Amino acid sequence: MKLHLTLAAGLAICLAAGGYELYRALGGNTLSWAYVFEWPLFGAFGIYLWWRLLHEDADRAKAPKKAATPMTPEETEKLAAWNAYLAELHAGEEEAPR
């Protein structure tokens, strides 16, 4: 329900701002013409996000599950070297005065 109310409030703001900028553009403010087209795009983007959030769980359920691939011996060695390097850096931080 919160998602729907947020969308409704956002669309109301976009419509009001777009209408206000149209009024200003017709009154002679040429910069407002850019905003006349920008506010509806913001509203459309809000609708897109709302749609994606509503269908996020369904898309995740449909996605095929990937099996974890085992690391090669070379990757295991690189990971061990990286972890040793990080441990060495962390040990150096503890010894440094603050």
C-alpha cells in the first residue's frame, strides 16, 4: 500500500510541477519549456520503478538458479595470497599510532 501511495504522491507532484512550468513557458519564460518535458519524464520513470518493484519477486522466482562453480587450484592460490596480503595490511594498521 505504501508503494502505491508513494507513486500517487510522486505523480501528483510531477503533474503539478509540469502544469506550473507550462504556465510559465506560455508566459514567456523560454527555459521552462525544458521543464515542461522533463517533469512528465520523471513521472514516467516513477511508474517504471513502481512496476519493477511490484514484479521484483516474480522475476526472481522465474530466474534459473545457478550452481556454484568450484574454484580452480590457481584461483584458490590467488585467493589465499590476497587474504594473506589483506591480513598483513590489517596487522600494519593495528601497529600504527593514531
